[in-house]
Amino acid sequence: MPKQNKLLKEFYELKTSQLMDKRVWDLPIIEQNEDIYHVLSVLGARNHIWVVKDKEKKELVGVITEHDVLSILAPKDFPSYVFGMPDIRSIQHGTAKTAGDVMTDRIITCEPDDKIIDALMKMVKYKLRRLAVIEDKILVGELTLHQLIRKYYGATQYHPILEDEEG
């Protein structure tokens, strides 16, 4: 058990940049003005999409998850009186036309120099399975719970946590 504790402590001290997916070209990314049907097309294959101002600069402005799309696909029947502000984004009523209309703009992120323990604490606190990794608002990668599980398990099987490959 002491070996596992040592391994876990070392794992926590790693930097996000050491474990994140740096293949930005392979991440699900769309521009905020993309059509809602393009959003649905991408979500048919992926469970999230990072939304950027434009694909060249990759300035992150939002994220769309399957849960966000559930709210726009579900039928909306509003009573004649409504207390508070209802979520009126809907394909049915034509109020969800672009990625920008559907995205969540309060994104929980981390930076390449953040420690893995800090990224994990954000995931726990906000109940997330992935974090965008940004530098100066620019998307440089993503860190997923799946990646963390794989890397830690691999380390427990006598493989190094860090791989010697680029990318």
C-alpha cells in the first residue's frame, strides 16, 4: 500500500501538460456561429464540443454537451404565466439556431502548468469529466477523466505515467 500512496502522490504532482491531449486538431471544435444542425452532427459522434470564436485562433468561448442539446430537443410547453426565467432555447420554437445559442459560456478550465490534483479537484467540485486546457484564452488541449484513469492504471501496472512520445 505505501507504494500506491507514493505513486498517487507523484501522479497528483504531475502537470496538466504532461497528461493532456495536445492533439488540438483532433478535438471536437466548432465556431460559435455554426448552424445547430452541424452541432447535432458532431454530437452524434462525440459527447461534447468546444466552441471557439474562430478555428484559426481557437479562442475558447463555450462548450456544448449532450445535456445542453437535451434541453433544446425536449418539447417546450410554457404556461400562460411563468415565474422566473424559463429556458426558452428550443429547436421547436426556432430559438436555438447556432452553436452560440446552445453553448454554456461558463467554462471550467485549467492551464498547462496546473497540477493534476488541482484539475481533479475542479472535476469533482463541478461534476465534470473533462476540462479545456487553455493558455491566454486559447484552447491548447483537453484533459479528460478517461485519460487520467488510463494513465494512473498504466502506472500501477509498472509502466511510466509519462510516455516518451510527442503529441
